[in-house]
Amino acid sequence: MEIHVIHYLVISTIMMFCGIYGFFTRKNLLALLISVELMLNATNINFAVFNRYLFPGQLEGHFFTLFGIAIAAAETAVAIAIIINVYRNVKQILTDDITDLKG
Amino acid sequence: MDISAIFSTMQAEISLAVILIIMLLADLILKQPNHKALQGLACGLLVVQIALNIVPVTGEAFGGMFVNTSMSSIVKTVLTAGTLLVFMQADSWINREDSRHKAGEFYVLTLSTLLGMYYMVSAGSFLLFYVGLELASIPLACLVAFDKYRRQSAEAGTKFILNAMFSSALMLYGLSLIYGTCGTMYFADMTAMLTGTPLQILAMVLFFAGLGFKLSLVPFHMWTPDTYQGAPTSITAYLSVISKGAAAFALMSILVKAFGPMIENWSLLIAIVTVVTITLANIMAILQHDLKRFMAYSSISQAGYIMLAVLGADGQGMASLVYYVIVYIVANLAVFGVITTVEQHNNGRVDREAYNGFYKTNPHLSFIMTLALFSLGGIPPFAGFFSKFFVFASAFHAGHWLVVFLALVNTIISLYYYLLIVKAMYITPNDNPLPTFRSSGMTRACLVICLLGIVLLGICSNVFNTLSNVALL
């Protein structure tokens, strides 16, 4: 069977919505981070596939993928640093335990 | 294109990057007790930056990736001036015993978010826009979590970074769909390819969601009160004016420039979001007792008013948006300047009850606070009235009279809660009000500049005239 653009898109859409579902339902901050990573990687697949199959003459999509990966890594580093700081202060990284701020 | 043309087009970015490096080196070289010198250096360099780039530059670089118009030059200067005001009023917090050893980091991180906003407002392609947006939001997360040993600051930082990542992932998904349908990321080439197919409408909504998080418009506003309350007060001030102003300008210029053919789709979306934002934020603001949380809801409703200018979608709308942002910067920074100073002299209390009888002991500060709140509420002689008038006029001009009417009704509600603070300061009796104190020189200078802005920006009509002339060019 030949693999077409549609197969990739199905995978990336499933990944995207798994990520959104995880972001709304998980309680652990690291699990939230993993969900967001899933979403970011779904968009990377989209960019690479669109470039490869629909616009093979150009490189814009591949570049966007590269930038996306680099920036996602920077974001993850900062997020993990902040989560470690939460752990130092609260001794927990579950969302149920960080509820000091509410109005 | 030769290299000197690139230098002259990007001179604001290059000089800001140089300032960033100077601050980084100064932080390394200067020793501990020199935090005052560090602050003076940061403020002085920003004054130089404003002076160097006061004349608008136009031009393109890197094949249309970077586009500088006169309006985006003006916006950059305004954002720099706002950052300068934040630096000036931050001194009572950053020069405190427990945070002065990391003062250098504060300046470097703030300047790097400013650099990101520069790229955001003058992007000509979604790639540069995305990089700028992330450069503006990742260091901001570090700033929100700046008070390392305070539980609330860490919590606010977590909420901010996770929401920022989630929203940027949504936005990227939208951008990937745009790329799939258009085959280009450049705003200029995209306009011809956008026809309003369902996939493109989905992409536009996802893109709007990403910027809606930055602007804290209503369905995406949940992080705002928590982050504003937990972050250090000066960072809250920065978050509420500078980052919001840059996002508003970027949103409008992209919607008009790139999504121009889909105006019917997005103006309906923005009309609904605007009304819901203003109404919900006003209702929630009435219920707040913590002043920082209150200002968060106030800033959500102000973002709704800024969206009215986006509905205008022409030169006049652009001019009224920038004018609104300028007036909002001075008024909001005056309020936050007072909150920061009072917080330092009051063991970190920021609730409304702490301000009872404030006028008796600190008449000057309460006078400035009153005028700033009047301006935010839109009472006539002050600048806030004129800025509201212009955004209403531009939305009305585009035919959104129902939205304008609902926003007008909401202005009256907002007057009620702004005046609650004024009432607490002047009328509510208090047996032991805050003792009389004298704030630091920098803070006082900042408050005077804000006060002049509040009073003069409205009366000097040539400010808006200049902006609209530039916008119509």
C-alpha cells in the first residue's frame, strides 16, 4: 500500500487531539507538558508533510519544522525549570495541590 | 540587497540587541552593591534607544520576511517607552534586600521579551512572527516565576508557561493548515490564496486563539487573574500593558494584511469575542478584593475595547488602536506604580481594604491613582475618554453599532468598579490608615510622567492626528 498525505494527516490530527485531551484531563504537571509536546509534534508533522507532498519545490515547511523543534525545546526547558521550582516550594507537582491563587 | 540597507531597516532591533548585550556584560562586571548603577544604566540605555529610533524607518529586509512600516516603528518606540516606565517604577521592588542580587537578570529578561515584541510587530512572514512571539513569551514566564522562594510566584509561572505553550501549539496547528492551503508563509503572497474555505476558517480561528491567549480575550482568559496576582507587581504591570499592546498591534496588522479577504469571517468572530470579553470581565472585576486580581480583570476588559479598534479594519482603526495602547500604557502604569509602592510599605498587602483612608496620609499618591482610574474608566477631560471615543468611532464607522452600544453600556459598569477604589481612598473611614511615606525618586519621576500623559495626551489633539496621518500613508 502506498502511503499518501492523508495517512500522515490522520496521524497528526489524532496526535493533536490526544494532546488537547491530555492537557485538559491530566493532573500531573509533567503529563501536561508531555501533552503539549504531543500537540507541537503534530504540527511539525503537518508542516513537513505539506511541504513534502503538496509543495515539493520549496523549503518553507521544513524550515518551520526546524524552528518549531528548537523553540519547543527552549519552552520545555523553561517549563521544567519552573516545575522544579514548584516542587521545591510545594513538594508536589499535581494540579490539585497548587491552588493558592483563586478569586 | 546590500548589508547597509538591512542595517538601516533593522536599526531598532540591532540597537536593542546591543543594549541587551551591554546589560548582560554590566551584570557580570558590576559587583553586588551596584544595583542602583545597574538600574540607571538600563534606564539611560533605553532613553538612548528611544532617541535613536524616534524617526520612523520604512523598508523591507530578507525578501519580505521583515517589514518595517512607519506605524510599526512608532509602536516599537511606544513599547520601549513603556518598558522604560516599568524599569523606573520597579526599583522599590528590585532594589529590595531579597531580590537585588538578581536585578541584572530582570533587565536582561525584560529586554529580550521587548526584542521579541519588536520582531512580532514588524514580521512579514508567519515564521518570523512565531519566533518573535515565542521570544516575547518564554522569558516572560521566567519573569513571572521570578520570586523563587514565593509559592504563589512559582504557581503563577507554571500557569503562564503551560498556557502559553498550549496556545502557541494551537496557533502553530492553525499556521500549518494555512501553509497547507496557501503554500506560503508570507503575508503579502498569502492574500491572493485565501478564499475563505472551511479549512482556512478553521486555521484563522486557531491562529486567533493563539493571540487571544496573549491578549487574554474571554474564552482564553483563565490564566490571567492567577498569573497577574502571583507575579511580582512590576512584572504584572509589564504583562498587562507592553505585552498586550504588542499582541494587539500584531493581531490587527496580520488580520488586515494577511487575512484581508476573509474580513467577513473574522469580524463576526471578533465582534462576538469583544462583547463577551468586556461583559464578563466587568462582572468578574466587581467581585474582586485583591487589587492585582482586580487589575487583571480590568485589563481583560480593556483588551476587549482594543478589539473594537480591530473591528474598524482600516487606517483609522489602526491609529485608534495605537492611540488606545499609548493611553492605556500611561494610565495602567500609573495605577501599578502606586500599587507597587504601597505594597512595599505595607508588608505586601494589595487588597482594597488596605487603601481605606489612604487620602488622609498620602494625598499625592491617591490623587495620581484617582486620575489614572478616571482615565481607565473614560471620564471626559482625561486621555482615556478620547481613546475610548476613537475606538468606538472606528468600530461604528465599520458598521458594528450593536457592539459599540453594548461596549458603551459596559463603560458605565466599569466606572462603578473603578470608583470603588476611589471611594475606599477618599470616603471610607479607617482608624489606622497607612502611615505617610515618601516613594523613591525613580518611582516619583515615573508617576509624574504617567500623570502628564494622562492629562495631556487627550488635550493635545495633534497626537491622534499624527497617528492617523501616519496610518493613512
